[in-house]
Amino acid sequence: MPLLKLHGNDLSPALEEPLHEVTLDDWRENPTAHTDATALVLPNAQSLSDIKCDLNGFSVVILEFPTFKDGRAYSQARLLRQRYGYTGEIRARGNVLRDQLWFMARCGVNAFEFSAENANDAKTALQEFSYAYQSCADKRAPVWRRRFDRSVAA
Amino acid sequence: MYRYDEFDATMVAERAAQFRGQVARRLSGELTEDEFKPLRLMNGLYLQLHAYMLRVAVPYGTLSSRQMRKLAHIARTYDKGYGHFTTRQNIQFNWPALVDVPDILDELASVEMHAIQTSGNCIRNVTSDQYAGAAAGEVEDPRIWSEVIRQWSTFHPEFSFLPRKFKIAVTASDTDRAAVKVHDIGLRIHKNAQGEIGFEVIVGGGLGRTPYIGHTIRNFLPKAHLLSYLEAILRVYNLEGRRDNLYKARIKILLNVEGAEKFATMVEKEWAAIRDSDVDLPAEEIARIRDYFALPDFEDLSATDDAFEKARTKDKDFARWVRINTAAHKRSGYSIVNISLKPVSGIPGDISDTQMEAVAGIAEQYSFDEIRATHEQNLVLPHVRQDDLYAVWKALDAHGLATANIGLVSDIIACPGLDYCALANTRSIPIAQRISERFAALGGEEEIGELKIKISGCINACGHHHVGHIGILGVDKKGEEFYQITLGGSGAEDASIGEIVGRGLSSGDVVDAVEQLVQFYLKTRQNKERFLDTYRRLGAEPFKEALYAAA
């Protein structure tokens, strides 16, 4: 189960550095007991509506993908990036499969506890699509903007 | 109609290539069937009772002749010579071999078609009015916005793993042919008091085990904000919708648990945070898409044509077909032609490869190369000159495609049922066939008037029985097929959920029962009111009596 990290468009295996993890509830209950925590674990059903100040100081936020079908963390990732301005690492944990990576990366996930062994498969999966129709939490320009830029250039 | 540019074409081709890789991994054994299942389900490939079934998207029901010919080719080459149009304007092939599916997708991609998001818990292929761009009285062409939604929803990174499937329908006419009130989101394009055009946003309608009519959560949404508003609805649903129970996971359950008002507040709050982000399309892109739906080059024709009138007087069958199967066009001298896929004894929605070729040819010659699929499992030629109607009718008739029964008792919606479907409890198709045979023998279908019969072979309600004027639901009782009748449903602008009337009937009795209901209606109706209106006027009781008196 390799840990993969995304730098720009490049996905590569990363060293497993030791993290001190704490769940949001535990941390809120007693912040002083977790002063050395580096990673915030956000349960899947956690509302993010008042999370902003909690993000300060965590270098990693861990989102859970318990099954292939459970897509709540895609919204969480996007909200962390686009609404709450979180710029640190967002790590996907759980059932992190090859055919989901493209969607996760577009929503702002940039580290993956990949469920399969072969990191090259994950790399390939991220290269399967050249374009995207919508704007999301990545830097990829949506197709409508490319069309617009092209027509202006022409 | 919309044409792909290099971006659209590249994405569809890349998706086909991706799926080819997934199939190869399955065939080599690298993926188990369990691992493959969610992947194939994201591409319209189901495993049915006897074989794989491939559901091909027909975005908002619009097809060109070239695309129809390709579907004929696929039916002939990879299937058993036919296809099946569905209640979501799509087409299904019932017998493809898994190993052939990547080739089929390449064939489809060559004519700007695909099977993307025709299954799975994602935003499904968007549906619309089959008369779009042709209907008299339409506010504007709803396909412009359907195409906007198609692009936005394709491979949406945030909304591809929703609690459950998600269906959006768009209409722009007062007469609702897209069933917008029984969709997860229904969009009705209309003009407000200031004369501006926007959307009424209806959320939480749906059929299945727990049928609901949708609630209007916003009366008027300015068009420019469509996508950010949809994103707000989808985000609330993705985060808050239930995931612990398959049968309570649709947005209708969330909306009804929260209450429409609170749900609307949640959406508005989310929308306030994103409405000015770059989710919505710039005006240039909307204009670019709009240009594809410009009206064809209609000629200025007079409202009546002598030869057409003569043919009508001379040929009673033609006159009948014109009365029943054609509809008013927005341009004088043109008509909308409905092609019924419900011949007597036929399988609703089925069409052979040679019939597909015939429809393609007729559309090319007489309807500006355009064909539409309808949610009632028929086809439409949207733009036919009145003075061509006789030739079109003759050509359709030569291929068994001129059945004059649109909206009548034998124009039945039926799910595939136990003949194909792994989920079904009972067969649906034979019931539809026998009802059509019975009324063909009795005659007088036109006299009976509009009567929508809809048949589902299980509680999942793919045959829309809840919104049938007469609905028929198949249930399994100790291994025997029984059919429960519902009355008074409608999926149109006067939407309502049908009421169950009493105990189930055996397969042998169900056709008699329908006939009794119709006889009772004919006896009691006033001023040519529809079956549905008689039912609404009298209520369930007298119909129940009529139904069970003789049984």
C-alpha cells in the first residue's frame, strides 16, 4: 500500500513520515492534549461548516473514502481547498482505487494511501484524460475556458 | 444539433480507451467481477438475466440520421438485430458480448456517441422535451441548457459517487413532455413577469419504491446561474443524502425528511457561497452552444396545402394517423411527426436494424436529418413539411412504423421485466402485448382518447406505473405473478401519483380488468373528458367497484 504524492502533474511514491494524527472531535475537546499533532483526521460525515480556524497548524488533513461508492470526501476536499483556503496536504485514506484518482486529484487531494501495489498504474490513471469540462479545485482550465482562449487568440 | 469539437471528441475517445483497458483487465483476470462491476456500471454496462446489456446515451433524445444508422449497424453486427428505446430517451442493446463492448464504444465515438453516465450513482444522461426546437409555444429550445448540463455533468469530479443515481430533465413548454416533476431535478424554462427567461427549479420528484412529486425550491433562477445552482443542490445532496440504505438514498428522501423549505434554505446558503465563482459558463460559451440549436432553414409555407388536404380526404387511414400521430409545429406548413414503436403485439420501444435504417433515411429526406427519442419509448421526426406528410406516412408504413396510437391505450410504457431484467418480479412485456391485442380487436381506441398505461415488473418502477393513468405493477406472490392496479397517476404538468385500488390480479385477469375500467369510463365520462379527468372527478370508489364487480 504505497503512499503517493502529487507534485504538479507528477505522481510519485513518497516516504512514509510518521504523523501524529488526531480526529477533529478529539482535538476540539482538548486541544492542549494534542499540541504535537500534525495530521487532522476528518471523518466522512463531519460537517465542515465551522472548521476554518481548526486547520491552522496541521500540515496534513486526512479524508476517508470507506468504500468506492462513498463520495462525501470529494466534496470535503473541494471545500477545504476552495472555501476554507487550506493549502497543506490532503490525503486520501481507505478504499483508494486507481479509477478514482483522477476525480480525487481534481477535487484537491494531493496524497494517496493507494490501495493497490503498483504505483505505475496510479500514474497511468492520472493521465487518461487530457481535458475536463468543469472548473474544480485543481489548476486545470475547464474546456469552456480553453475554447474561449482559443477564440480570442484566433 | 450539437456537434463535437476536438475537446468533446477527445474526451469521448479517451473514455472509450479507458474502458477498453478496464475490460482487458477483467478478461485477463486481473480484475474480479466484483472489482469490475463498479467500473462497467460507470459506462452503462449491466449484467442482466441472460447477458450483458449496454445502455447507450442519447443526450436529451436527439439523434442524427448518421447516428441512427450507426445504431442499426451495432444492432446488426454485435446484437440480435434490434435495439430498445428506454424511458430515458436512451437505447439499450440486450445481447452484446463483453469482449465486443470496447469496439462498440469506438463505433459510437465515431458518430459522437457514448455510454457515459447511463448507469451508476452519478448524474445520468439529461432528458428533455422530444418536441424541443419544434413545439408551438415553446419559450426557447431546452436542448441548449440540456447540452450545458451534459458537459458540466460529464465526469464531474465531485459528483461521480453520489448516494444514488441522479436524473435531471428540462422542459420549456407549458405541456410537460419531459416529466420534470418526477425527476431528481426538473427544470422548467419560463418567462417571469418582467419578461426575463429563467428556470423554475423542481427538486425531489421520483418514482421507485417511494414515489414523490417534486417541490419547487426556486420559482425563478436567472439562466446565467444554472450551473452554480445545480452544484449547490448536488453538494448538499452529496454531503447530506443517506448512504446507509439503498432505498432511502435518493434526493427525494432527503428533501422530504428535511422539508422542502429547509432544504431550499440549505441550497440557497450553499449557492450564496459559490454563485460568483467560475462554475457558471461565460456568455460566450452559452452563445457558442446556442448556435448549434439554431432553427433549420424552414421555408415560408402556407398553413394549408391542397395536396395534403386531398390525401386526407381520400385516405382515411392517413387522416387518422395525421390526427393521432402529428402535432403542431412552431412554423406554419410544418408538422411534428411521432413514430410509434408500439405496434399491436409488439414490444414497447423495440426497433429492428432495418427499421432504424428506414427512420434514418426518412429523417434525412424529410426532417432536416433529425430524429428524437421520447421518454414514452417512441420516436419523433421534429420538422416535416405538411406537403411531405403523405410520403412520410407511406414510407413509415412500408416498415411497420405507422401505427396510429400516440397517447392512446395501446401506447404503453413497459419496463423490460422478467424477460430481461435481473431485478424484476414479473414479466411486463407480455401484459403490454396482450392489452394492445385486446384493444386492437375491440377497436375504438381513438374514441377512448388519451389514456396512458404504464407497466412495471417490480417495485423499482422503471415502467413508471405510479404516473400511469392506469398503472400496472407486477408483484411476486409465492412464485406466481400478480399485478396491482393503480389509477389516476400522471407524469405531465398535472403530475400526480396513482392510487392503488385493491388486491392484485392474476396475469390472466389483468387485461379484462383494464377493459372493464375503460368500459366504465366510457359509460360515465362527460364532454369527452379524458380517462384521467373522469377518475379525478369521480374518485377511486366507482372505479374500484367496476374493477372488482366482475372479477
